[in-house]
Amino acid sequence: MRDDSQERTEQATPKKQKESRERGLVARSKDFNSLIVLLFGCFAVLIFGSYIYSKAIKIFEFFFTFDSRILHQGNALMVALNHGMKDGFFIVLPIMGLIFCASIVGVLLMGGWTFTLSNAAFKFERLDPIKGLAKIFSSQGLMELLKSFIKVVLVLAAGILIFFLYFKKMIALNTYDLKIGMGYSAEILIYSFFILSASLIVVALVDVPYQIWNYRQQLMMTKQELKDEYKETEGKPEVKSKIHKMRRELSRRRMMSAVPTADVIITNPTHFAVALKYAEGKMKAPIVVAKGADLVAQRIIEIGKEHAVPLISMPPLARSIFFHTEIGDEIPQKLYMAVAQVLAYVHQLKLYRRGKLKKPKLPEKINIPEDMLK
């Protein structure tokens, strides 16, 4: 059971976030969606403005032009209504299409697409008046009240601004020619859309961060919930297997990144590879920075060649180090002499490449204790 007495101080785990999303619980902002729809509506009017204007002119001319011939037609009214509805449909179609797309875009931008039948199911607890009052007087309810107040103030301010900007034109609309009057009406409509959108931007800028914060607060977990989830997930064999696999892969990548720093790579020559590093004065003995067999050994050798790390083929020593050490370990004390011979050869090889020494010979005999041989 969940212990609600504990304070929720821990961030939600990916598992809890996934479960909440599956239940349809995501951060949503109605005001952000409304803003997107309104902005798309503005752009729709701008894009299709001339098309809407020409169609609207034709509709007005058709309905407000008197023709005595229609008096003798019995179905004149039905024909006129059919004509007006058809033209009106084609006027609003592009705008409604863009607004429909905007409603989807708004959902995808904040919260993403989720679908669950559980939220659509009827629940009696939604009819509980006490819970309803608790929601109203909760922090979220107070925030919604504050947003509603801000929206009323902003819309009222936008309405007053539109009124003062276009009062004279609105009063004089009936005195203009039809086409001029329609043009002024379209202008007033477009600017009204933009002013209302601008006022809603202020609300959205407040609401979006709040909804994200509120969503995260709702998902906060107690320390006990974290422990319970860890026990539940870590106890599953498939989860354990996946974690071990990820750890092995991470360890292998870390090991491979250390190969270029090695002083020498001792090989078998292809079945085993051991990369050693020694910093005189800083380390007691050489350490194993990487080791591997078969494909891993081949990869170590490839990386060594790419970074000019000396490769020494000494099968007995390579096997001995491979089987008696782990990555990060110092070499066994019994192998000090053998590894010292190899490092001395590598040092002479570096001097030879600089032209300071004759080409050295690879040690023919390396002393490895019998109990270290593999």
C-alpha cells in the first residue's frame, strides 16, 4: 500500500511516468491549445482571405439582388438556400480544415498523443460533491480561477482596444459600397483575431509552465514508493538480465576507450590481448587497462593499431596476465620480471623510432613461473 503520510520529495521514475501516460495522465494546457487554434485561424484568414472575400461577395450579391423572375418560381426559396449553404460550406471548409489540424498540433506539442478508454468510462466518484468542492478550493482550482479572471480582463481589454480602433469604421459600414464594406469587415475581423491571440499568449505563457510543474508534482514519489518499485523491478529476471547486459556493454566501452592510453598490448596473437599501462613514479606496478579474448581481443588490437600502441606477440605472457588479472588490477608480483622485460623493449623501440638507438631485439626468453602458466 502507498503510504500517504510520507512526504513526496522524489522525482517520478521513468516507470511511473510511463504508467501515468498509459492512464492518459499527461501535462496539458487548454489555453495553449486554444492559442494554437486561434493562431491557425488567423493564418487561415490571411491565406484564404481573398478566396473568402470573393465567395462572400457573391453570396451577398445573390441574396441581396432582387430579380422579379424568381417570383414565378415555386422552388425559388429552396434553390436560394441550397446555393447559399453550398457556397457557405466552401467558405468555411479551408478554415475549419486548418483549425482541425491546429487542434491536433496543439495536443502533439504538449503532452503528445494518448488514448485510453479508462478516462471515458463513467465513474460515480465524479458525481461526489465533496470531491468537487475540494477540487475547486485546491491549488489547481484557485489557479484555474486566477486564469479565468486574467482571461476575462485581457479579452475585455482586447475588446475595448478593438472598439476604439475601429469604432468609426464599424459605425460607417452601412454607408459603404458592398465590396468596400466587406473589405473593412474582413480587416476588422483579422485584426480582432490577432489582438485576441496576443492576449491569449500571456495566459499560455503562465499556464504552460504551471501545468508542467503541476504534472510533475502530482507524480512525485515518497522514498518508500521508490524502494517498493526498485524491489518490484529489480526482482524480475528479464530486468536483471537487461541491467547486467547494459553494465557489461558500458564496461566494455569504458575499457575500449582506455586502450589508446596503454603503453603496450601483449597478444596471443589473436585469441588473447592484454593492454598494459605504467607511469613510473606514479604507479607501483603496471596495470591492466583492457583485456579480451577472440573478437574483443581483435578489437583491442585494431584500436591499438589506430593509435600506434606497440603490439607485442607473446602468447604465454598474454595468457598468464589474462587469466590472473582483472581490468584495473596491477599485474601479479610473479610477473614483474617478465613485464619489465617487455616494457624495457617498448622503451628501446620508442628511442629507435626517434633515431636515438639501434633497432632493439625482442626478448627471446621470458621467465614465467610455472604456476602462472595457462
